[in-house]
Amino acid sequence: MITLKGKNIYIRALEPNDLEFIYAMENDENIWEVSNTQTPYSRFLIRQYLENANQDIYEAKQLRLAICQDEDFPALGLIDLFEFDPKNNRAGIGIVIQGLSNRNQKIGSEALELLINYSFEHLNLHQLYANIGEENSASKALFTKFGFQCVGIKKDWNFIQGKYKDEGIYQLINQQF
């Protein structure tokens, strides 16, 4: 099981008892815009997903981890590597924190730093990228804090609440390569 510890949080592999947490996250319409979700998920589908969550990143081409504050196991958010491409040494990265009270608490910042370090030091990735809606100032601030740079804007990329919205692509290059 992957566990990466920071000063105040740790990120860990998903466990079967994360079912209700993931069910709540995936069905929270308030975060569908950032998670690129458009339909609700059933507990059955999430249970199947968790049963297959033991696949390694090279098989699944993604890695989803729970963000936790203490050893009692409750998760506060999720952080993902997706579209893992070992040939070109890159992956997308995304993060979502559940509940407004958990945001702006440096939880996302610490989790992102842990996963960036893991990606560059253990997976030997050359680059990470994030897709961020142009109106998502909190995510833009978080990612640019760690050196991600906006390298392009995808015009009218996402159709949200009856309007097309732009999305930026942010990239972080591992300078050690």
C-alpha cells in the first residue's frame, strides 16, 4: 500500500472502506465541474472500482490516492495521476478536497507537493500537467505555487451550465532530466 507522509497529512492507497467517501465525492454535483463528471455513480460501480484499485499504475494508467489527516482513516480528498504515459514520462495530475471547511487549510498544497515529489523521484516522470478551468482561481494559484505554468488555453473546451468555458493546460517540467 502506498502511503506518503507530510507534516500534517498523508496520502494513501484507496481501501474498501473508502466506498462511502468516494460515493459522496463522485456524486457531489458541486465538484462535477472540476472532476469532469456528468452523471452519478452507483455504490456497485464504485465497489467494482475499489476491487480493481490494486492494479499498479503501469496497468491502470492512473493512480488515485486518498488524502487523510490522521490515522483514523477518514479521507478529506482525492489526488490522482491520470493518463500515465511511461513512454513519454508524463502524467496528468488532479486534486479535489471535500467540503468547503477543508479548503484553504493547506491540505491540498501539502498533498500536491507529496505527489509531485513521488512522481519525479519514484516514477521518474519528466513532466506533469493539469487541466484547470479558467474561472478556477484557487486551483490556478495552487498549481502555479509549485511551478506549473500555463502553456495554453483550450477555447470553449467545457460546456458547463449552458455555457462554453475555456480551460488552461498547466505544465511542470522536471528540471532534473
